[in-house]
Amino acid sequence: MAENEPNDIKEGAKEASSYVKYTGLAFQMIVIIGVFTFAGYKIDESTGHPTKWVTAVLSLAGVFIALFLVIRSVKK
């Protein structure tokens, strides 16, 4: 019975490490998308465009950049 305990501890640490890694990726995505969207909003606000094109374009760019970083991180 004592022989199985170190393996259980290693598996638990590996699961916790994966949880922290993917949670960090989620927050990273939220921040990237949020910063790009906020920047687009501020640009649209300062220029006075009736249609918020810059916000839409920058928020989509933020989504693509965040997805690129997640895919690159998961491949490692």
C-alpha cells in the first residue's frame, strides 16, 4: 500500500499543475481580448464614428491573437 502513495501524489500534482496552467490561459485570453476591445472602443469614442468598426476589428484581432497563443501553448 505504501508503494502506491508516491504515484498518487505525483498524479495529483500533475493534475493541479494542468489546472493552474489552463486557468492561467483562460485569464490570459480574457485580458488580451479585453485590452484590444477597450483600445478599439477608445479609438471609436475619440473619432466619433457612428459605427464602431475599430472596436469590432480590434476585438476580432484580440480573439485571433489569444487563440494563436493558446494553440501554441497547448502544442508544447
